[in-house]
Amino acid sequence: MKGYTPPPRMVVSNEPQPITRSITITEGISVKDLAEKLDIRAKDLISRLLSKGVFATINQTLDAELASEMARFFGADTNVITFEEQTAKEVDAAAAGEESAPETGIRPPVVTIMGHVDHGKTTLLDSIRLTNVAEGEAGGITQHIGAYKVRITDKESPAFGREIVFLDTPGHEAFTRMRSRGAKATDIVVLVVAADDGVMPQTLEAIDHAHAAEVPIIVAVNKIDKPDALPDRVKKQLADRGLMPEEWGGKTVFVDVSAKKKTNLNLLMEMICLVADLGELKATPERAATGVVLEAKLDRGRGPVATVLVQNGTLNAGDNFVVGNVYGKVRAMFDDRGAQLKTAPPSTPVEIIGMEALPQAGDQFVVVADRDKARGISEYREQKSREAALAKSSRVSLEGLAEQIKAAGTKELNVILKGDVQGSVEVITDLLTKLSNDKVRLKLLRSGVGAITETDVLLASASNAIIIGFNVRPERKAQEIAEQEKVDIRLHSIIYELQDEIKRAMTGLLEPTFKEHYQGRADVLNVFRIPKVGTVAGCRVSDGLIKRDSEVRLLRDNVQVFKGKVGSLRRFKDDASQVTNGMECGISISNYGDIKIGDVIEAFATERIAAEVIA
């Protein structure tokens, strides 16, 4: 039509708006929720995503990075929090809005019992449980779930009627694995030490784990009824390790107990209550429940079953929940004696049925009102965990340290040190302490004598540490776990090389020049001394293969005794180019004859890696 001007078409601007406000978003926020928070139409947000090459529907979840980018484009800064934090905020806001906000009550303390093998941990747990359960129930207790609540029944005790939750975790490994997932389930660690045995390697490991988790320690000196018991020697040994008894002017509570004779068990419980009171453990029973998964298993009849410690709020049968990347509904819950419960107040361990899949120990448990929201969060997390598994691990390594320093300014490098003798360990400890500077702080989590064990690797994995072995090797199982968990293990035999490597890592000049490839190992079954030939070891190859041109190291009790090359390799009377797993052979090591029955010969090859140009 002549003279008609059509109205201008609406165009979404490609210019970002100036940032004028700040919003809080959760992981896995949907397009609809983000549009509401930004106060824009969902179609505008979808068209912007489309221009970025992202095809999204209104209910689709966005990862935090993309959501933040979209928010910045529409003029909003973002603060990203986890779903658990968002739920906690909403609960707190609801409680604050109520006229009579529920008063925060004291909750029972959660105690983990740790210590060396055979020092009486299980006996102590059983004695406490049997002593403090009402008569009549004492005979038929079925310990289902590895965690239970005990009520103090001694009427003369000042703590009469108080409750304590004991976690029966299977060793330090579970404790560390849970901590590596960010769970803080334990309030107090009770360290059991046998009075007749004293401080042992696993006792020290337990102390290291408790310190790393920043949990108070109570020492229970067990087996005091034995004739050769020396409780004061235990106190002296632990005082040397930084746990000074109260009667000697320190801060650590020591209780002499006998699990077998049930001596001083009530005193131990009173001390646990006392330390708990100092920690002011609070909880709000009226709010929605949050907690942590202690363990999970697949039951043939009941499907996925999880043991959950309710840490705050009250859990009710029928509640919907999210736990890690799994969601579900509480179909039924049971206490430690197998009795079915309708409600579980704070600090109650319960066994739960009703999950869609199996969660992991240490996952955070949170009750949600909206089941669809729970499903959305769990699907988003499942997808992210799959992506993370495919992506490379972000474990700390010496090569990547310099880049992290550039990115973060100051960097803390956690180190676990194992050596062949105490003298070397002390020297290297001093050396590492002196190497700390204003850019990099070296923190020694643990040092000890002997081979690198599975526990060392788990502690390194939980604390994102590197392991330095001086003249020692990792045990086979530890090596496998280190490869699985991508833990960096550095093995050295010369202190100056170790010092240089750490220094170069700290200044960003570290280049791997040699890479070692493990080939196999052989156990020495017999030793023959042959004139004009020297010492020949009669061996059986227990893993991998041994080649004639292999480099070898001789290990005695997992400590390196000698490093050299294969002198000759024979199968029966003939020379062999290689001998594989399960076969027997004769091996001589060039220029070395001090081989003993029970030694292990480990074969490896070293590959020189070209030095990279440093920008």
C-alpha cells in the first residue's frame, strides 16, 4: 500500500548490557529459573543461547559457566552455590520468617574409634554397647549398620541420659575416603592404644588423619588389666608426637580403660560428653533433614540401601531427598538394631531404602520438597560426573605446580614423605621446611619410615598431596591405587636431586628428563655362587616380564638396596632374551653379588624425554 511504513521488527541486541545487579544461582539451573532471576522473558534467553550455538528448551539445565555468561550478557553478576547450600539458605530463611523460630538444641556427639590393629577397638565398641543398653535387649542385639547410638544408663554418672553416636568405620581407609569427598561426619576421634604394646605405625596414621580432618582426639589407653601394661610409656610416646596429656599440662584427654574387664567405660563416655560440650554441637530438629552417607550397599531383596547419619533436622518416612547424584524417597528406615523408625532426629544413624541408584560414602544427603527438582539435580550431576570421568584428572603434580602458582598467587603444596631410615626422613623434613617461601608453602602432612603403603596413597588422594619416596618403593597395591587416583609419586635416592626437583617445580623450571616404565618383578627363591661367574639368583617371575637388557633394582623389604643392569638372564642352561610371568629363571646383576633369598628384583626401562622450551 502506498505511503504505508511497516513497524520495525523487534531485534534482540547483540551488545551486552552494563552490569547493574547481582544474582545467586545454583548448579544445574534451568533456563526457566534463570530467566525468572534475570527478570527477562525465557524466549529472549533461548534466542541468546541459540546465537551461541546452544539448542536449549525452557526446562533444560545449564552448567554454571554458561549460566554465568548469559547472566553477564543480561547485566547481572552471578554467585554460584551448590544445591545443598541453596536448600540450607531457603530453610534458614523460612525459619527466620517464622514468628517463633525454633530454638537450636544440643545434639549428641558423633565419635569415630581409630587405632592400631589388635589394640582392642572392636572389643571396646562391643563393651560400650553391651554395658549401656537396657537389660532384656542386651542378648539379642543385631548390629546392622556399622553405626549406633548409645545412651548412658549409669544413674550416678553426671552425664546420665546423654546419648553418643559411635561410628564403626572399617579402618582409616573409609575415614579418609569420606574426607576426600568433603564429608565431615565425625566430631571426636577416640584413639585406642594398647598399654602393653604402645604407639604403633597405624596409631600414628590415625593421628595424622585426625589432624588433617581437624577433629579433637581423646586417647583411650586400653588393656590396663594386663600385667605388662605401661600406661605412662604410652603417654610419653604420644606426648613426643604432640598429644600432651592434661595431667602433664597439655590439652589431650587420656582415659585408662579395659575393654575386657569393662573398666572406666563410663569415665570415657563422660569425657566424650565433656569434649563435645566444649565444641558446642548444635542442631535444629524442626528443619528439613541434612546428613552424610556413611556407607552404601546393594541388597538383593531391598535394592540400594544406604546408612545415613542425620546431622541436622529431622528425617521422616516419605521424605524426598537428593544424595550426591542420586535421588529418592524414604520408603523405610531402620535403626542400628533393625527396628523400623518413622522419624530420625539429629545425630541419628539410620538405614534407608528408596534410592534410584547407589550413592557413595561421604555424599551429602539433603531433603527436598520438590521431587522433580530432585530428579533434575541428580540428572545434571550424573552428566557432570560422566564428563569429569572422561576429562583429565586435576590432581596436583610437580609439573603443573608453576602454572597453578601463576593462576592462584600463593600455592600450598602438600607432601607425604617416606624414607628408608629415620635419619634421612628427618634431614629431608628440615630441607622441605626451609624450601617454603612467600609463593609456595610446603606442608608436610605425614612422614615415616618404610615402603609407600595404600594408606599413604589414600591420604594423598584425600588431601591432594604428592608422595616423595626416598630409597623406598610403593607396594604393588599402593602403586595400582596411585595410578587409579592419579596421585603423583616421586622416587629419589639422592637428596640433592630431590632438593633440585622441588626447587625447579617451585620456580616453574621443572622438566621431566627421564620417564620410568615398569616391566616386571621376580622373587628370589635361591642363591647360587658360581666360580668365575659370580652370584646367580634363582627366581620366579611374579609379575610382568624380565628382559636381558632391563635395568633392575634389588628390593629388600620394599627398600632399594642396589640399582643396576641385568648381567645375564638364563632359562635352564640357555640364555634367554626375556622371561615372562610364572616362569623360573636365573638372573645375575652386573657388578653386584649381595643377593639374599626373599629379595625382589624389579625390572624397568627408562626413556629420555626431550626438554621442553620454557616460554
